[in-house]
Amino acid sequence: MVITPDTNHNTPKMEKRKNITVYCASSPAISRDFFDAAEELACLMAERKMSCIYGAGAQGLMGCIADTMLRYGGKVIGVIPRFMTERGWCHPALTETIVTETMHQRKTVMAEKGDASIALPGGCGTIEELFEIITWKQLGLYTHPIVVLNTNGYYNPLIEMLQNAIDNHFMRDIHSKLWYTANSPQEAIEAVLNLPEWDNKLTKF
């Protein structure tokens, strides 16, 4: 699917969206399909000289994204709370590592450093990060694209739940545009580059 820029909105040029916040899981016990999609996404980001901002983990999709980006010359910025570094969970070879005092600070730094966000499949932590950044966007605190990489339809139940919230008027119809669901890494990158910024005047219910 090719996404064309909306000329009626303030859409940054492609070269201005270079710092991508990636939410992803640390579990290594997952299907190879999820690793393959993460590797492809990392290759595409490195090819376009994008930087990856992520949670600094060394295992699972976290480690896969970081290792692949670094292997292809990409820049990887890890953001991790101190207690995780003390437990040895931090990737040892990142371009830059930012240590925060709390999980809340970690998420704030990750959001502030990114020009867009991509959520890969994950568990409670990844889903919580995705929901928080969607909420910030709904409140007008974050205006960049949020892309859900729906590998193997992993996020179908979550997307259905959000649509159910809209159908029951807990959210407005316009809020379905807070995020974009991509079915491939290539589509995710096209969305990051071409989707418009969110109009924060839409915060009023």
C-alpha cells in the first residue's frame, strides 16, 4: 500500500523524520516471523539513515532491532531506567545510552526524541507504551505518526477493541486516525514518512 502525503496538513518532508521511536518486546521465545519483520524494519531504517530510539534491551525484538541497525551502520539510542541497567538488561554496544531514574521518565524521553513511533508486537509493556502514546496524541501532547506494525495480524484484537470503543462513543470517529495499522515493515516506513502531523486542535471532545 502506498501512502500519499496529505497536502492540506503540515507534513514534514521525508528527510525531517529521521528519529523513530520503536516500541518492542524483550521476549526471545517468539515466532521467527516477528524477528524477520523486525530485521526488515531495521534494515529499512538504516538504509534511510534513520535513528532508532528504543528501550535499550539486548534480547528479543529489542536486541534484534538494535543488532540489525548497528550491523548496517545505523544509529541506535537506548533509553533505560537505572534499575534495569543494574540487572544487566541493557544492550552493551549502542550508539548512545540514556539512563533514567524511572519508567515514566524513560517513556517521556523516548517520545520526545522521536519524530514518529512504530509499535512492533509485544506484551504488556509494549502495549502499555503504545496506549500511552496514543493517549498523549489524543490529548494533543504528541502530534507525530503512530504506526502499529501488525505482523501476522498480531494486533487485530487490539484494533477491534479500539474500534469497539469508538462504536460505543468512548472515542470519536476521528480518533481512529490517531494510529495507522501497517501490515509490513515497508508500509510502516512509508507511513512514518508520509502521514501528516496530528492537528492538536482536535483535543476537544
